[in-house]
Amino acid sequence: MVAGRARGFTLIELLVVMVILGITLGLVSLNAMPDQRQTVHQEAQRIALLLQMARDEAIVRNRQVAFEASSDGYRFLIRNGRQWDVAVQDDLLRAREFKRGPYTLLLDPQPNVQDGVMRIVFGREPVDKPFVLTMASNNGSSVAIRADGVGHFTVD
């Protein structure tokens, strides 16, 4: 009878597989849970898109649309005659809370602030004043949303 070779894996092969699995799980967990800087950047991109849409809505509706923000969240208002009404019927312009907030918001040039709430007003004209809205988190991550005044919003 000829002695057959034992079937199975060697210790080295098992260790290599364990290392590969460990590296793969590590990369997946890093991508699954974004860090604070990624969260701030994603929130800024969302706001930039909503600001662009609000500007376009002001031109199309022929009414002023305002963006109001505090440290915890933001909302959009629509001017009806002499008063501002909260945009509740519009799903895209609805009020939202910041994810992983609060944030410190700075506007250059200086904003129109009432009761600790910052307001950016978009008029009916296709040209507005350029501005830079900076969002900063508690851990020091910050992102700037730049508006050039003619409808382009970029996130830095």
C-alpha cells in the first residue's frame, strides 16, 4: 500500500487567507463609515445643489426664494407679497437638519442675520451677488460653497 499525501491546507496558506480577509474587511469598514470631513463635504454638495435649484426657482416663479440656516439645520422660504412663507409643499426645498451637526456657518460678505439665523435671498434676476458660504464642524473640518452670482455653485 502506498502512503497517500494528506489533503488539506498548510498553516502558511491559512495565514495568507486570514491576512487577505483582514485587509478586505478593514477597507470595507473604512468606506462604510465616512469620516467627519467626508460628511461635511457631502452636506456642502447637497446644499450647493439646493441653492442652485432655489436660485432657478426664484427666476422661474418670478418670486424671491430665501435660504435660511442655523447651526442645526436649514430651510427655504418663498416670498408671497409682503411675507415669507416656508416651502412646505416642495419636497426638494423642505426644511432639513444637518447630518452630524451642529455646524458653524460663515457667509462672506456678511449675512443678513436675524435671531441667529442666516439668510441668503435669491431674486428674480439671473444675476445675484457672489458669496462664499463656509461650513465648519466641531472637529475642525471645513468646506466652502462658492457662488459666482450667475448660477454656478462649487464646493471646495
